[in-house]
Amino acid sequence: MRSGAEDPQRVDVELVEDLDGRLLPGGRRARRSADGPPADDGGTAAPEVVRASRGRLWSAVGALAVVALASWGLNQAEERRDESRLAALAGLPGYLDPIAQPMAVAWRSDAGRPVARTSTTVLLAGGDGGPGSGADAGSLTAVDLETGAVRWQRTGEECHPLSTTPEDLPVVAVAVCLRVATASDPGGVSVLDASSGTELRALTGDGWAAADVVDGLVVLTGTAGTAVTIRGWEPLSGLDAFAFSAGPDGPAELSSAADWSHETGDATVTFRSRERRLTFDAVTGQREASAAAGAAPETLDLPGGREARWGRDHFGRPKDVVIVDREAGVRFEVPGLPWLAPVRDGSASDVVVVRRTSDKHLLGVDAGSGRVRWDLANVPWLEASVQAGGVVIAVSPSSAVALDVGTGLRLWQHEVARGSRTWDAVTDGRVVLLPSDDGDGGVSLVARRLTTGEQAWDVALPGEVVSVDEVDGRTVLVLTDSGLVALR
């Protein structure tokens, strides 16, 4: 009996049957001795010796069978748990379904970069000047998710998918195209079905100098005499969410349109002059209080039903960050903002990872007491990308690092392909997809094991990676400087 060199749980057993009963273990003949059973005059092993030898042998075989059966049972249970975990992840947004075999290129497109999707199409924006962004400024193209064939395209306008979520590739129902006013054309707004491109409704641009899409609204600004007018139009209903102007019905500060410029941000419209800045809520039209007057605290939901709250100092840096567990009645301060992956499964919820404001260290804070469990230095460039099974994949333009959330240990590190820009890791909970140099001057997408970093497979890409996105649970869109590639 000897242990296998390849597998410490494997045991090799050699059985030799003594057909004539004349041999003892080791091939020796039985002899009379002072402390052992006698052999007969012909040298045949005594029955007691044979029975004892065979008894020990079969006892060993039985013990090994029990160990093997127990090991098999444990492996089966672990496989079932792993399958259940992967199936649960597949139902969460941002995760791939379990990948059964290496991915391959399904289709390619050079119409632009992916900005949104429907259940059957991917919307591509062109002309933003970035790699792989297409040639037509402001164009929007819908390609078939299954085949990559063009479903519809709008050019010569500024088109946006209508989304109210901060996702990189949100699911949308409609798109909005803004036509700039000219001397012969008053301009206007067209609302399109995002899947078919059919025009659902339109709004003429009479009296409006500029338009933008903010938080699900088309915000139009213009002038009426010397007053500035602001209108928030809902593309889905065709109704106004708000409308106001300077003067009796609006802020008198905007009485002179020539002194102001405007910009739109996340759910806000801001007017600027050399001396002043006025910000309005794009949904309600209400003027927002200035930061100096004391803004409401910012909040962020955390795993485990907890919440982070914080304010900002006059430089815009976070301050007074607290973690609140309303159910347990726990509240404690932490030295920085939570560091969360946008795609996460809620694992390791007993630890809150924060980035310390003073030195950019990552800290693992006990979610129940506020005690610092671990402190990781020299990682100011890492951003959390995806978390599964207590492991978070953090990415930077040059590398990806797998961290154990509970302990802060670096499980493995991956050097990213040259020229990669802002991108995110994608996982099915078992492997992580990462851009990599293939060693021959090309670029590939590599699948590495989540917990060990071992390479499982790779697929060649046509150029340097710009972005990586999961779409429908089984398709990965990789934007390169040579165009868009769909892997499946």
C-alpha cells in the first residue's frame, strides 16, 4: 500500500493471492518460532497465519474503501454546492451564465461603441472620437444581439438611449434623437423605439436654443425676450415634467440670458456666469441649495442591509463617513468611502471594504463593530470591478488583482494587455475574463480561475481592449480599437 504522488487522497493497493496456502506475506514460508504460530512439517503455512494475514489485508482494503467513499461523497457535495452557487449568480445582473466551453467570436461590428441594449438589440454610438467609436458623429445604430446585423441607424442627429440608471450598458425601451436648429430648420426631438427604430413621437424645436437628455428627461433651454426658459419634457408620455423661466415664475437671476451658459449633469441643469452658478433639479425644476449652505448627506446601500452616509468638505472630499445598521442599532465611523464592486453577489457581508481618504489604503472593516481586520497599502489605482464568492476582482489600466474580502489577502495578480483603457472584469463565478497579451504581439481575452488565477482558456481579439461588457448572460461584448467583437 503506497500513497499516490499525483494525488494525496489516492491510494494504490496491490493484492497477491496465495492459491496453495504455502506463502506468508513477503513470499516467505512459515517456520516455527517462539512467538508465532507453527508451520506443518511440509512447510505449509499454518491456517492461523493465513487467516490473520488475509484478515489484516481485507481490513486495510475496507478502510481504504471507506476513505474513498467519504472523499467521493464530499466531492459530490462540493460540486452540488458549486453548481447551486453558479446558478444563483446567473440570475443576478452583471454575471454570466456558467461557461461550459471556451468562448468564440460570434460577430463583429464597426458601427461604434456599445451604450445600451434591449432584449434583442445592442445600441452603438458613433463619432465620439474614441477608438472603435465609428465614423458618424452623433449616430446611433441598433445591431441584432444574436447576429450583429444592423436593425436601424440614425445619422446627422445627436442620439441618446433613454436611461435612468447609472449602468454602463443599461436596458432601455426608447432612444431620443435631438436635431439642432438651423436657419431653415427649427430643430426638434424624435423619440424612437429602441428595438425597431420606429418613431413614436416628436417635438418641434421652436424657441429652444439647446436640448439634452438628463435622467430620463429631455431638458430644453431657450430664451423668451431677455428671459431664460427651461422645460423638462418626458419622452415616454409626451408631457412636461416642469417648465419655468426667469421673472415672476422663475429665478430673477437668469433675467439676462446673454450672461449665462448652461450644462447638464446627472439629474441637474446648471447655469454659469463669471460670478455665479445656479443649479436646478432636472426632474422638479427646483433650484438646489448651494454646497456652502450644507447639502444633504450622501448615502450608499451596503450588503447585509447596512448603509453608508457621508458629507463633503469645501474641497469636495468625503468627510464624516459612518456605517449604519438600523436593524442591529449599530453606528460607527470609518476613515473613507466604501469600496464596492458595481457587480456583486452580497458575499462576505460581514466585512465592509473602505478606501481611506488620507493615504488611499484599502481597509477591511468588521461590519458589526467597526474594527479594522486588514489594511492593504500601495493600491491607489485599483477599482473594484466584480465580486463573487467572497473574492473581489479589482482592476486598473495595467493589472487585475484578486482579493479575499474576508482576509485582504492577494490571491493572484494578472498583467493586463498593453493599451487597455477603462474596462471591467466579467465572471460566471468560476472563471474571470481579462484582457491579456498573447505573447506573439497580439491581444486575447483570458479566462482565469476565480480563486487560483489558473488559466482555463483564451480567445484572440483583433486589437487593444477598450471595454468589456456582459450583455444577456451568455454574450460578452469586447470593444477594441479595431471595432466591436461579440463572444459567445
